[in-house]
Amino acid sequence: MKVTIEKLTFETIIGILPHERVHPQQVVVDCSFKYHYTKGQFVNYAQVANDIKMHLKEKKFELLEEALLFLKKTLKKHYPIKKIKLKIAKPTVLDDCIVAVSI
């Protein structure tokens, strides 16, 4: 099975610029993962989305790269995920573009 969570949007402290360490900014997270479904055993995508949001708000990462590596490791540890793709975008960090990093 493949699960896709798109445009999970919330505010958090993330980044290395001085104003990013003080003021929460909007982030948009996309996540897709594969797992082996057997009857009665599934991955609760609502819980995965909640975990992503909780970890990013709690940890207040400086680098998107660090956040992605942490999320990948943590989600694979807590769920029977085989392959995972993650992307974090900061749509308001720069005036003329959206910045994103993916793994």
C-alpha cells in the first residue's frame, strides 16, 4: 500500500535566520510511504500526520535537512514503513519564492 499526505500546513520555529528562531513561520509538509497491508493491520495516516506536526513543533530544528532526517528515522522506527519520501517547504521565508528540501 502507498499512503500520501499532501500539504500538511502549520506554523513552527524552523530555520537559521535570526527572525526564524523567534517567530513561527508556515511550513508545508508532503509525505508518502509504502507499507505491507495485512487484514486488520494498517498505518494510521492521521497519527502519522500528527506525529510529523508534533515533532517539527517540539524540536524547533535549525535546518530542514536535519528535520527531514529525524522524521525519516523516527517514522520508520514507529511504523512498519518500507519506503518514505518527505518534503518540507517554507512558502514565506523569501519574498519571491518557496524554499523546499526533500529526501
